[in-house]
Amino acid sequence: MILNDYIKREGISVSKFADKCNIPLPTMSKYYYGEKIPRQENMMKIYKHTEKEVTANDFYGITSCEKETTIFHEKEDKSTIGF
């Protein structure tokens, strides 16, 4: 889940989330708008305070291997039906 979606879903402000993570608001705003990718220290704070819902992969647009594996196996199962 991207940070923007998480903050909207939770109904909190970027400012409140920045305070919760102890990250300066200008920096958090850049993460929120996709203008900057967090360094490891701030990424760990975001990961922790989103209860592991926002990961480093989300900032790079990488889907989880688990999701890709599930999709692959679903396609594989459909293609072997009737054999």
C-alpha cells in the first residue's frame, strides 16, 4: 500500500502522521507526494507506524513476490485444466 493511500484511509493528516513518526513535515510531504523515497531510518519508522502496511517496495512500485506467485499459480492451474 502506498503511503498516500494509507494516510487517506486512516483519515489523518500528513502533519499528524509526520509527528507520529518523528519525521519533519516537509520531508513527510515529499514522501506523501512521491517526490522522495525515504532512507532506511525513516522507512523503518513508516513501516512501524503503518503496522507494516507500507513497505520500502511500495515506494518503488514493486509488488510482493507472494502476490506474483499466487497470480502465476492461478494462471498455471487454469492452463492445465482438462489435461
